[in-house]
Amino acid sequence: MNSVHDSGGAHGFGRIIPEGYDGKEPAFKSEWERRMFALFITTIVGGMFTDEDFRQSREKLEPVRYLTRSYYEQWWFAVSRLMVEKGILSAEEYEREIIRLGGAS
């Protein structure tokens, strides 16, 4: 069964051309995105979770959150969820960050 995460190549969505595909866009639009990428790499290399764990965590995002948040915001939600599941981040800390970012949990 396809979910909101499987829209690539689906009929009716048209061709998907990612931002920066032309090579003219920077890899990161802001410093926090660069830090998010570094956090992701650190958690993978550090063995906190696997890339498969990360993919599944992203796919657990609610459709509205997945479709309305930027790529690296999706990463933040996925990594944060995994950190809560692994006991690295408390649920309370996660909720505070959600509120700070202006989103409902």
C-alpha cells in the first residue's frame, strides 16, 4: 500500500525535480540544516540507530507534517523521535521543542 511518502513516480503527480538538481542551489539553505545533517551522521556513525531506523521514523510522520515541513525539518522530527525511543531525549524535551518550533505533536 502506498503512503504519502511514496508519491514519487505515482500517476498524476508529474515529474519530480528536486531543489538544487541543477547544481546551482547550495546543499544547505541555512546553518541549522548543516547542523541537522551533522547530527544525523553522528547518530548513524555512533551506532545510535541505523539508516533503516531513520527511514522508518520519517515514514511514521503524519501526512500533514510530512507534506508541510521542509526536508531537514522532516529529518529533525525523525531523529528526535528515534532519540526519544532510544531514551536519549525525554518525551518532555521533545514536546518542548515541538512547541518551540510552532507545531503540534
